[in-house]
Amino acid sequence: MHTQMAFSQQNFKVYGVKFFDGLLNILKLENERKELPSSALATYILLHFECNDIGMLPREFQIMDLAKKSGIPYTTIYTGFQVCLERKLVKETPVGNRTVYEIVDYALYNHTASETANISGITLSYFRIPFHLIQTMIMSSLVKARDNRGIMFLLDLINTFSRKVGMEHHKHKIEEFQITRRMAFLKERLKRNAKKVRQYIEIIKPIVQFTAIDSKEKNSNETRITSIRKQVKQIIIEKFSVVFSSNCVIENDKKELHKPVAKCRKEAVSRLKHMGQALRKKDKENIMTAFRQEIVDHAIYLPTNQKQNELLIYAMTYALDNVESCTKEQEIFSIPAFMRVQFRESWMYFKKKSLSVEERHDAMINYHKKNGVYPDFM
């Protein structure tokens, strides 16, 4: 089936990992039932930077890795991880003869709209947590302060900006994605006074930046001013302008193949799991590197989106089918290397069987226009 819809192209996208609305709602409900410690909230968020497309953590995953990346002490992360297990936010999953950890329900929410059409109450809706978060001390500082409310509010702020960046396509500068928040709202939401609100704002500044836009002077009570002391004027901030840090976004490269490549990656992760292949994170990265080099780099020159998508799906299916057939008879020493060979074979078959003379000619012309020479792979 081939459908084409016209959408205006967004100029920016948040450079980060998916965090599904369904999982955020589960997190909020669990937190309302019994408050989650800040260590558990931080650990749960950090796990999203480690998992694959179906929520599984790599077989070599170690809690120490999260501690090193986040700056949060190992014992704190360990405690938070145990809480995530106890509260069923994370679970153990057998894969082949190994046991790995998995974010509960991540795979359920990471489906396309068509895949979830028959599942009641499941919709594909997510925001992205920027990679820049783990390059800062924000999570470490909030955990040290045991700031449960601060972490949950930060998730809501990131959610708000992630959606604005994704929906407001007419804006061409990151500073234009702006919201306002009143001090009264922040005090109520965070349950703290103005001084501590300002301290919180300072902590999250590397991700979300607040600027006072509505303030007034408040004179001290004259009855409390002695003849020796000078009258002190106090500045009361009533409203803030809030913007997302430019470190959290990248310009949209507008490549048409992003979604079909992501779909192929999800298919690979899912099928390899069902084959009992608990791969290391590096193996998964190498598989996708091979896929891009052997298939995607050819597909971009094909004349139609339909042919591009056909090639991607055919190549990934061909490679996975051969992995499955081979593993039933013998062990494959290197899954990524094996799949690279299969990708090359699939391209040869696809080129001969599925491309007309005219389509091959168009692909060669497209390649020549961009590179100045004709391609060897045609």
C-alpha cells in the first residue's frame, strides 16, 4: 500500500530520545499512588537513553554506566533502579539463554498508528528528552535535593517545548518557541517559595531558560526601618518568559527516508529478540550502519518514494529471513557482519528484479547531479 500526504516540514527537531505519553501517564499515576523517590524518577528517565526500540536494555547494561554518565552516585542509581523494579516500571525479560531488563510497556507504545489501530486506548504520542540533559548536572542536582516535584515538572516543560518545536513549523529561530509562566503558578506547582523557585530555575537553566518579564518594586515596611538602616527596595517577579535551549535541538535535515528507516530498525530489533539474539548495543549500531551504507545510501537516489520504501523493506526482510534460517542450523559468529553481506545480496536481487531500465537510468542521473560521476552500484 502506498499513500502520500503533504505536510509542512518543521525547521527544527529535538535531538533526543522518545518518551511516550502513555509512560508519562503511568509514571504520574504511580507517583500519585505513592510518591516515587527522586532517585527512581531520575533512573527511569536515564534508562530511556539506553534502551532500544522495544524498550530493552543492552545485554551489557550496567548500573555503573548510568552513574558515570549522570554524575549521580552509584548507590543512589542502584536504589532508584530497585524501586523501578519493585514498582513494575522495569522488568526482567528472558531473551534466548539470557535475561535482560526492559522498560515496561515501552514496546506497546512504540508502534505506528496503523499497528495500534485495533488496540483500545493506545495511541502513538511522544515527546523527546534531549541528549543534552545527560551532558549537564541537572539530574544529579535535582536528585541530591530530593526534588521529586522538580523532576516531574522538568518532564512537563520538555514535553511542552518538544511539541511546540514539532508543530509550529512557521518559526525559524529557536527563541521564537516561547511560553510564559507566572511566579504564582511555579510556587504552587513546585510547592516552594519564590527564593527556592529561583534556585530551581538556576538548576535547569542548561535546558530551559527563564527570563523575568514582569516585575515590580516593593518597598519595605516603614515601621521596620530605623534611622540607621536605609530603606531597601525589593524586586517582586510576577512572570517569566521561558525558552528551550538551542543545545536541545538540531535543524531538520528533511530526509524523506527517516520514518521508513526507523520502521526497519524496529522490525530488526523485534525479530532478533524473538530469535533469541540478545545483542550488545554496539552490535545494533553496527547493523544500522551496514543498512545505511549498503541500502539507504542507494535508496536515496531512486526516483520515487514508493521504490525507496520497497527497497528498504525488502532488504531488511531479506537479511532477517536469512539470519533466522541460518541460526536454526548453526551459530552466526557476527550478526552485523552477516547482515551486511545479506544487504549487499538483497540490493543485487532488487536491482535486477524490481527496477525498470527507466528507473535505473533516473537513479544514475540523480546520483550524477549530486556527485558529478555515475555510480558503480547501478
